[in-house]
Amino acid sequence: MKNVQEYISQHKDRFLDELMELLKIPSISADKAFIAETRKTAEFVADKLKSAGADKVQLFETEGNPIVYGEKMVSPDLPTVLVYGHYDVQPPDPVELWDSGPFEPVIKKTKLHPEGAIFARGACDDKGQAYMHIKAFEAMVDANHLPCNLKFMIEGEEEVGSVNLGPFCKEYKEMLACDTVLLSDTSIISRDTPSITVGLRGLSYIEVEVQGPNKDLHSGVFGGAVANPVNILCEMIAGLKDENNRITIPNFYDDVVTVTDEERAMMNKAPFDIEVYKENLGIDDVAGEVGYTTLERTSIRPTLDVNGIWGGYIGEGAKTVLPAKANAKISMRLVPNQEPEKITKLFSDHFNNIAPKGVKVTVTPHHGGFPAVTPTDTSEYMAAHQALLKTFGTTPIPERSGGSIPIVSMFEDVFGVKSVMLGFGFNTDDIHSPNEHYGIFNFYKGIETIPYFYEYYASLKK
Ligand code: BES
Ligand code: MN
Ligand code: MN
């Protein structure tokens, strides 16, 4: 292991340079215009995986973006870890709010990143974090110290719902057979408190349209006499929550697992400074479901949020118009044991029910995903715990995250294994936002920690 860590410290600068190159390629999976660049990114990742020492490196074609695969099988007697990551990124919009180009990575110091952070779309989510695994692997191969069999599966459609990954995993179940899945696509609480993600929320994502008159109308000539779809949509959305910020869709909470008081007390012990939280977001107060703390609201409770809303005249100046239609995109974050399809149906039925006369409502479901919780009594969890303890020098704590990675529950269904979520980003790294960044400290810490994970995992599995 000494040689592994030595190799890492000797090649640090190159590791960072390579990540910068990777971050220059705009692999925006949501936008078809970037299909060629996205493929180039997959090729870049495959190349690096190969030069790090992986065998059978290949791009597997799908109906969408290719999946990068590679492996290093050391011995059938050793456990096998499947490493998952994604090379696709979210669109950088709104581009004008970036201080530097989203695909022109630069290093800048910040309060939380005194050593510097790389600013670029995908720096943290997930190129920077997926790349740590390739570099940790390279170091282990070089030092001839690989305590497990490794398989890598890095996809290009996570940010658009991983639609082709499920069928791929089913088709190549044997090739992908493993004892656990390791991924770094989540966060840690802070440098002082490393954490292991043990929960993800599910997702139900819906688009709605409210159609009123068959054309835009003069808001003076017709206003007051014809239902205004924008007004109606706002009223309908406002009614989806009550005065306690509870979601009013009938039966919405039926399947929500109640978390025990002990567990709630535990999770609220995690270090969290509400003042710092508010200051970072520029808000004077937090808001959410009555009876729950901010940490609970973002982990064990479901949500309903408008992600976008439009309709009517939004150009410069004033145009007097009574719009013909209004639209919104709405996400609901789900917790165990809510099921995305069931929730989508409850929403759809309810939204149609509350539509007043004079408008026509259409509900269109988008992608969804199941929530996931991972146990803390497995070899993979304990290995992650020991690895973080080793490199941070502090006992890590389990944490349930508010984000979603729908494939985690799919891995459990298809491979019959639990995942271990060993992320290294901070929640303040602005993933999906302008000026996304990833700390250099975090990048190197990840590369140093991952080899220990394999070492401890292999010895715990013996
Ligand atoms: N890596 C994130 C999820 C995440 C972020 C988990 C931070 C835990 C902490 C992932 O890339 C993501 O953004 N997922 C989407 C869902 C997907 C179906 C588009 C999300 O959570 O919005
Ligand atoms: Mn991600
Ligand atoms: Mn993401």
C-alpha cells in the first residue's frame, strides 16, 4: 500500500491535468446537439481506463450514449467490485451566470477550498469523482497491489434517467457479476466529518399543461370572462401543499416509511449549521414540512417542487394578452417505500380532479426512479468506514442524501447486491448550478481513500 500512495503523490499533477482535459469535452446528455462530443468523452474515458491497466476495455453501444466497460480480474478467489460512474453532465444553463466557461476548467480558491477547486460543469458530478477511480486503479496496478477483482461501468446517460443502463445490466448480467457496486456520485458532510451515503430519494417527474381558449386573447376584451390558464395553473399548484407544507395529493404519504425517533435523533446529531446554510443560499429563512428539521426535510421526507413554469408573454415590455395555455415541470422526491409509478398516477388523477371547468389539463410523466437505502452492517459499508477513518483520521458517519440515483435500486434488483456510496464532493459544490466546482483536496483524498477501500473490503470478505 505504501507504493500505491507513493505513486499517487508522484503523479498528482498529471492526474489533475488529465481531469482538466476530460472536463473540456461537453458531454451534455440532455442535448442531442452534443452527441458527438459525448461519444468523444466516452472514448477519452475508455482510453484512460485502458492505459491505467484495465483489460477488455470496450464501448458498449446503446440506443443512446455508449457505456464504457473495462475490468481487471486478479483471481476467482477474490471478491469482485463493480465501479459505477457517469461521464455525462447536466446542461450548463444559464451560461451567463458562470464566472468562467463551463467547459473551460479553471482552478480558483474558495473559503471551503483553500487549496483550490476546479470550476467546470461535471467537475464534481460526476467526471471528477468517476476519474478518481481510474487514477486509484492506475496506482494499484502500477504497484501491483490489487486486492480485489475490479469491473468498471461508466455510463453517459445518468443525467437523463439512465434509460439504457437497466437493459444493459440485464443483458450483460454475467459479465457484470459482482459482490458489491462502488460509486462516488454523492457527497461528504465536510472535511471534519466524512460521511457515507446510505440513502437516496426516488423521483417522479411530471410535465403539466393547462389549455384554455384556442388562441391567445386580448386581456381587456376577454379578461374577466374567460379562464386564464396561467392563473389556473398557479392556483392548482398552490393547492398541492397545505399550510403545514404537506402535500395534499390524496394517499401521497400512504407508503412512506416512518423513521424511528432514535434514527431521527441520530441523523440530527450530524454537524449542521443552519446559519451557514442560509448564508450560503442567500435566504433569510428555511421553509418546509412542519415538524421536521432541515436535515430531515432533505432526506427522509418526500417533496413536491415546480422545476419550471411558463406561459403567456415573457418578452420585453408589456403585452396585454390572456394566454391560451400554461405549462409546468414538477418533481416529487420520494422516500422508501414510495413507488414512482404509483405516485405519478396519484398526482395525475388528483391534478385532473382539481382542474376547473373552462380548461383542459394534460399530464405527461417523464423519467422516475426508486429510492434506495443501503445497510451499515455489510462488508462494503465497513470497508468504506475504515478507509475514510484511515485517510481523514476521523470517524465517518452514515448520511441519507436528498438526491436521486435511480440505478442504485436497479443494481439491487438485477445483481442482487448492495451498493456502497463513497462520494467526496460537498453539497456546496454547486452541482447542476452555475460555477460547479470540485475541490482539489477532495479529488486527491478520493484517490487516496479508494485503494484502502479495496484492501479492507478484501480482508473483510475473506
Ligand atoms: N449525483 C447526482 C445525485 C446526487 C447528488 C446524490 C448529490 C447525492 C448527492 C446525480 O447525478 C443526479 O443529479 N441525479 C438526478 C436524478 C436523475 C434521474 C436525473 C437528481 O437527483 O436530480
Ligand atoms: Mn451524478
Ligand atoms: Mn447530476
